[in-house]
Amino acid sequence: MISRTRIRQIRAESESEHRTHEWADRVIDELLTEAETRNAVDAAVRGRTDSRGRNLAQRIAAVRRGGTPPTAAELDEAYDLLVLVLAAGARYGLTLDDWDWVDDLPGTCRDLIRRKHR
């Protein structure tokens, strides 16, 4: 998923009077590279579940914290962060259950993203 910040940046650049075909080619190339990277990362952890059979989206949604509920954008970013961390850990044979022995990784991802937005 392309971050909302990156979308705003592309929109701002696209409204510039200095945009060129080279600029458009560069942006398209960057977006395709980002999409390919994201697909590879997602494939590394897609379909993974924890010991209770919950998938990553269910784990993110199950996190309960006080205060106002997270926004959809915060949930999306927390999910993206969780996928990236799990994909990195998968290179070392770590699963979500391994992380659960140490910390609530989905909750930590939500807390980090929420903190960034506050």
C-alpha cells in the first residue's frame, strides 16, 4: 500500500508546472517498484495465522487499548508495519507465535503508528 504521505507528495508534484515526462516515468517506476516489493513481502507472510488461527488483520483488530479508537489509516499503517516486521523475522524462521512469547507485536505496531499520528 502506498502511504498517504507519498500520495500527497505525488499529487503536489503533479500539480507543479515543472512536471515532465521524465518526472512521470520516474514516479511510475517508483510506484511499480514499491508495489513489487510489497507483493514480495506480503507473499512471505500472507495466510499466516497464530496458534489460535487468527490472521494478521484479525490480530490487529483484536488489540484493545483505552482512548479513542484508531482510524482506518492507522489500522492500515499498523498492518503494513506488522507485515514488514514479520517478513523480516521470517528470514530467521520466526513466526507470530514466536513474537507472542516476547511481546504483543500487533499491539506494539498499533501503538507505534498511533503515537506517530498523535
